[in-house]
Amino acid sequence: MKRAHVLGAAAIVLSAASIPTYALSGKLTIVTSYPTDTTATFEKAFEKKYPGVDVEMLKKKTTAGIKYLQETSDNNQADMFWASAPDAFEVLKGDDLLVKYDVKVGGIPEKVGSFPINDPEGYYKGFAASGYGIMWNERYLKAKKLPPPMEWADLKKPIYHGHSGMSAPSRSGTTHLTVETVLQGMGWQDGWAEWKEIAGNFKTVTERSFGVPDGVNSGSFGAGIVIDFFGLSSQASGFPVGFNYPKVTTLVPANIAIVKNAPNAEAAAAFIEFILSTEGQELLLDPKIRRLPVNPATYAKAPKDFPNPFKDKTIGAAVKFDLALSKGRYNVINSLFDVMITYRLNELRGAVKAIQDAEAKLAGKTNADAAKLIAEARALVNEVPVTEAQASESDFNNIFKKKRKKATTKVTGRQAEIESEWDSMVVANYAKAKELADKAASML
Amino acid sequence: MKASTLTAFSSVERGPAIAGLMIAFFLLLFLIVPVGQVIFVAFQDPNTGSFTLINFADFFGNSLFVESFFNSFYVASMSVIVASIIAMPLAYFTTRFNFSGALLIQTLGIIPLIMPPFVGAVAMQLLFGANGSINLLLEEHLGFTIPFMEGLNGVILVESVHYFPFILINLSAALNNIDRAMEESAQNLGAHGTRLFRRIVFPLAMPGYVAGAALVFIKVFDDLGTPLLLNINNMLAPQAYLRISSIGIADPMGYVISVILVGFSLLSLWISLLALKDKDYATVQKGGGGLMRRDLRTWEKVGCYGVVILILLLVLSPHIGLTLLSFGTVWSFAVIPDGFTFDHYTTVFDTASQYITNTLLYAGIAALLDVILATSIAYIVWRTKLVGRKWLDYGATAALAVPGVVLGIGYLRTYHSFDVPIINEPLASWWVIIVIAMTIRRLPYALRACIAAIQQVSVMLEEAAENLGATKGRTVWRIVVPLMSGGILAGFVTSFATASVELSATIMLVAKDSDAPLAFGIYEFMQSTSGRGPGAALGIIAVLFVGVGTYFSHVIIERSKKLREAKAIVAEGGTT
């Protein structure tokens, strides 16, 4: 009996191994948040290699892409999901929308920085590594006589008031990762305080992550918080910009995965193999793309000053990104940032400017009352309506989800109601903070 | 009455009746039902499905939405005001004086309309932005900057520069239609200058102005593309788009906003129609209408030309900016680009040709459908006695009150789970839905062109044909349509030109990159870190489409007008 089983298994394995590689064909549909520069390059190269396949890119922002896959799961048309943020893939994995895949191509190490390149459970694969940092426009900074900002803390300085920009976590998977990185690196309270004070200097919160490099490229504002390849590709395309990784940053892989019930799973598998092959990894070095490959051998072909995380271990070493933590509070972070910062940017800016002005006046003098008022104002600005523990509660997070698949998911409040409460709190806080800071300034 | 009820179902009317029913069905499926669905969902509790006002309560309870509401209102009103400020001197020059630059002003009136506002927005940002060309020069030489494009100002500036022709045309027409006798009588009775203006000219010109102003108001209120490209999110249309695209089609806020947008559209449309009631602008009295004109003194001439040229420069700024951007290598914190190249156009034709071919296909089909529908509706409404035919006209015209973003949301909601039989794909993500959206949105304009055309065709000609034995169908095909050809063609070209740059509904409905038309392609390309040059190149191509289309439309209308005036109507009989 046993021998029959063994023989049977052997037969299956042998026949599988000897299936002739017939030409791939059909349509390959990829839901992706990447810009045309990236998708067009890979599409062209892949279609050249497999002429029978017609690649179709469904461009959606990361959050919209997740929504799309959730909403069309009953009648799935997409083969793959291709985006930066691993927490987005975690959300999809949790919703049981991805399938496992074993990569055949070799040369990809286990980790980049301190982060595993692939999902340990095998659902999604990293194809490039990305860090987050600051890019700046050299001409702008020169004209305004500002030094290039190198660290997050630099962006809090009063000299940069009105000169920086960023997108919002709800609109950009990469921005979400950046916000999470600082929150994890500095802690909940200090992290939010850092973001509020940085945002207090913002000129704008852009609609998409691309709005930031575009703003810096065109000289609309001087500094922007971006994912590394935006800064590097802008530089490579000739714009007078510079880019730097601050110390508190993390290197996180950008990922690709096959969607459950994919219409063309074979082509999907071939695409993953292609991206991870030597040829595919070298495509990442294209001046319009400029992403960090996960195959260390590729760096031999990279230009001179191109960052190499496999050689330079300091990039991204400070923060070991906790994916589970990020996944557990994904929606809450989105809503918190929007309510406290994005939609109340004017009020926040007013409050922060008042505090900066008061501190400038206080510099060098000792006035305990004024200092106390300024500290109070700061505390008001930095207050977050939700504790870290509460933010990670699954019940609470589920309020911010619109689609509830499981019957056991409880919802106690409604999203609009809670956001409205937060909004009233921050408006009151920022107004009071401005008042206190102005009072402190008048005392000096 | 009895006779007409009988004829309503006679065999002669059967053809038109069937056509009418089919058109009504089309309008029902693709206009009434989706918009109805949107309104319905706004009043529906998302959890229980029962009727409720809680979504509206949530909307007005959330300060972001209230702010968006006020911002949209503010921007639309200010755009009307700024557009009026631009239009008034021009209208005044052409109607009060024998101004030789009148042709220049007419051209001024067309230039903005050929560039969709969102395309110009990016270029104006580069020229007028905080670190744009103008401000860099001002800062360097005069030490100050003007916040032309700061926040909402940017939207107001772009929209005013684009929409002022509406006010100009309406105001000029209104002033030109004032009976000179009125002015003379007033002067005989002793009224001069401001009194004359206040008591006679202003009230008589008001309705025409209000019609134009209401139209501009609603177009700015509903515009999605311009705020999106200028990164202004706290306005109603962008909020609706953002809610639906990032939170999903189940989010009630997107629908509430849609209801508000539709409500205001209907209101503005009603005001506009009310103002134009009983006024006929189709014919202008020759040699007797309008205010008295006088000649210009030399220094007045210089002043007039000065103002006109200043306005011309302002109006041309998006075009100039876009051209510079499309040929520029790197344009960063500088007055003009660092260098110039043809590369962007090469890139566009290499990688983006599908946007152009898609647009030709979609806009072509949409324009064709539009003229077929419009001609049929025009014939049914004006030549038959079918019961309820006026409702076809109202139904088709109602599309004017539906903003693109609302139509997009309506289609997504109604058809996202409806699978098209053979293709096996949801209708909402099939490219044909984009064509349908374009058709519905442009139908009112094509309809107006066809109604104007059919009103010029004498019924006597049809009766003569039928007397000679032709069937209804033959008469329509051999007599009516050829005589309407000028209007039909003009309607086709206008439909085509405006559909090719439609963005609001398209941005909601485009599922795949390969299905995307030009406007969407421009939006995508404008988001590249390797430079906006290709996006600008696409923008210039879009402008050329619209420009050439408008020119041909103009030429065709002028030609058919001349033909009509040259020969007596009765003697025509089918020859061109």
C-alpha cells in the first residue's frame, strides 16, 4: 500500500518536472500603486520576454487598491498586487485575499537591514528595498539661505516654517510607513509630537505621495518627506535636488503578491520570477526608477553614489519595523493623522508658529511663567485623543473599516462621529495653544 | 384633441414612437437610474437600509465637510466675480465704442475655452505660484510676492481665466440687444451717465448677465479636475472623489455630497433659464439695436488696447506655460526652463499613444451617439405629436445638472455588480461605460444644436415630399437630415472636442490604464517624478484637439449660415 503511495507521489513529481514549458499567454492584471515610470518599464520588458502575455496595469493608490481587492473578491479579476507598503499586504493576507508562492530564482538574501525581505509565511515577496528620508531643492534652499535638512528634528526648526511638505498616510502607503517608522522609533507620544511639530512647518499636505517630489522638483516648496526612490530618481532625471536618509529610518521591502483565485496564476508566477531575476533587478537601476534592489550582486552595476544597504549597514538599522503592530492600527493611524494634521493644517500651523515665535523671544532670557505657558501650549498641540493601547484594539480599529466580512467583528461607534469628536478636540487645543503662546510672547 | 390622440398611435407615428421609447429607455438606464440611486443611498442608513437623514446630519456635523461646502461656494462665487471683472471692460469696449480691436476680443473669448482648466492649472502654478516665474521676478526686483495661487486663490484664478468667455458672450449679447430707443428716450428725459446706467442699461442687461453668471457658478462648483491638480482637497467635488476612492463605494458621505452638488446645479440651471425666459438671442436687430456708440479719442484707444493686451496675456498664460513645460528640460525654481527639447513629445508618442487612440475612439463614438440621439429627439419633439415627447427634451437636458463626479459615482454604484454577458466583466469597469458617460454629458449641447437646426428647416418641405409619395422615413433621411447637416455636424464636432477632454466622470470610471483616455493620461503623467514634460505635451495635444474641433465647428456654422442667407429657403430642395 505504502509503496503505491510513494510510487504515485513520485509519478506526480516526475510528470510535473517534465511538463514542457509551453509559451505563456493571456492577460496579466496587476493592481499597483506605482507610477507609470516604473510600471511601463517593467511591462515593456516582461512583454518582450513573454510575447504572448498582455500585461494590464490597474493603477490605484495603495488604500484604494486594498479596497478594490476587498470589494471584487467574489468575482476577482486581478492577478497580482504590487505596492510598496508591507502592512498593506498584511491587511490583504489577513482578509485571506493572497496565495502562497515559492520563489524559484536565487540570489536573494534573507534580510535587508534588519528586515526580512519576504513574508515569513510565504504570501508576498520583496523585490526592492525602500527607506524614507528627506529631499530638498538646492536652488530653493540657496535662495532662501537655508541649510539642507538632514534629520527629522531639523524639519521642526523655525527656519523651515512654510517650506516643507508631505503626503498623508491615508493617501499613500509609503507615507503611512514613514509615519509608522517614526512612531515606532520614537514611541507613541514622542512620535506624534515630532510629527505635529514637523507638520507645523508644512506648506502643504499633498493629495498623493507624488505631489511631494513634484513640489520639491518644481521649487514649490523646499523640502519634502519622501520614499528614497522619489528623491533618487528626481536627481537622476536632472532636477537640482538632494536626498538623505535620517538616522531614524527603516529599510522596508516593497512587495508583490499573487491574488487568490487569480485568472492567470501562471503568468503571475512568471512575473515574480522575472522581477527577482538578474534582468529584473537591474531594471530597478533605471534613472526613472532608482529603487534599491534586493539582489546584492546588482549593486555592481549601480552608479557611484547609489546607496547600498548590503554594504552600508547603518542605513535603516535604527528601527526594526514591527509589521504586526502597524497592521493592527492601520486605519486608526490614517484617521488620526488626517483629523489632527491634514484637515486642520492651518490651525496647527498657526499654533506651532506662535510657539516658535514665543520661544525665539524667550531665547537667552529666563522667564518661568512664559516658559510654563509655552510648555503648556506645546502639550496641547501634541495631545493625541487616543492612547497607544487603544489604537491597537481590534474592536476600535474595526470602526474605521467600512466593509465587515466576519459576523463576529464588533462596531460600537460610527467613524464619522468619532472623527468629529477628535476634530473638535484638536481645534480647541490648537486655538488654546496659540492663545497661550501669544500670551507668553507678549510677556517677553 | 381627439384627432391628435388617434394620430399618436397611427402607423405613421410608429417609427418615431419606437425610437422615442428606446431613447427614453437609454436615458432611464444611464441618467435617471444612476442619479436616482445616488440620491437614494444618501438618504439610506448604511447599516439598516431604512430612510434616514442621519447621513446629512453627519455631513453638517463634520466641520471638514462644512468647510468644504463653504469653500466650494466661495470659490464659485469669487470665480464669477473675477470672471466678470475680466469680461466687463471687454464687453464695454465692444458695445460702447467703435473699437477696431473687436475681432481681437472675439478671439480672446475663444482661447480659454480650448484648454480644459485642469490642464492649465499646472502651467499656471509654474508661472504664478509662490516660487513661479512672476513671483521670482517680483521678489528679485521689487522685493515682494503676490499670492496668486495660494490655496483657494489658485483655483479661483484658473477657473476665472477659463470661464470668463461665458460672461463676456452673455454680457455682450445682452448689451447689444438693448433697444436704442430706450436709451434715447431716457436721454430725452434728462438722464445721463450713471443714472442712465443704473436705471436703464443695468436692469436691461441684468438677465443676460445672470444667465451667464449662473452657468459659470455651477461649472466651477462642480469642477473636480482643477482642485485635484492644484492639490486643494477641502472642496466638495474633491472630497466626494476622495471618499469614494479611498474609503469605498459604500461610504455615504460621497453620496451626500453628490446630492448637494446636484441640488445646486438644478438651482443654478433654473435661475439661468428663468433669466433667459422670453428672450431671444438667436437674431440680433441689424442697424438699430444696442447702445449708441461713439468713436474713441487717441489716448482712449491706447488705454483700451492696453487693457485688452493685458487681459490677452493673462488669458494666454496657461497656454504659454504649458508650451514651455512641454518643451522644457528641467524647470525648477526658475523663471523659464533650463533648456529645451523635443524629447517629451517623442516619449508621448512612444508610450502614450494609447491615450490618444482611446480618446479618438471614445469621443468619436460618443459624438456619433450624441448626434443620432439629438437628431431623433429634435425630430420627435418638434415634428411629431407623440404624447410626453417634451419629457425626452427635459430628460436629455437634465444631464446638464449632473456633475461628472456624480454621474461617475452613480455608474459605479449601479453597475459595479452587473456583469456584461459576453465579456463577463462588471459594466462599471468596461471601457464602454466611459463612452456612455461622455455621451450623456454632451447630449444637452448636441441637442441644442440639433433643435436650432431643425427649427430652421421649413415644415413645408417635408409636407411637399410626403405629397409626392415619400414615406416618413424617406423624408427624414432625404430631406430633413441633409438640411440639418450644418447643425448636426457642428453638434458632432463640439461633442467630440469637449468629450475628448472630459475628466470628472472619467477619473471615477477608468479601471485599467490601457482603457484610459487623454484627460486621464494627462492626470497620470502630471504625477511623474522624472518631470511633467510628457504630461504637458499630452496637454498641448489635447488643446489642439479641442482647438481644431472648435475651429471646424465655427467654420461649418458660418458656412451654413451663409448658405441659408444666400438662397431663398423655398427654392432649396435638397441641394447643398
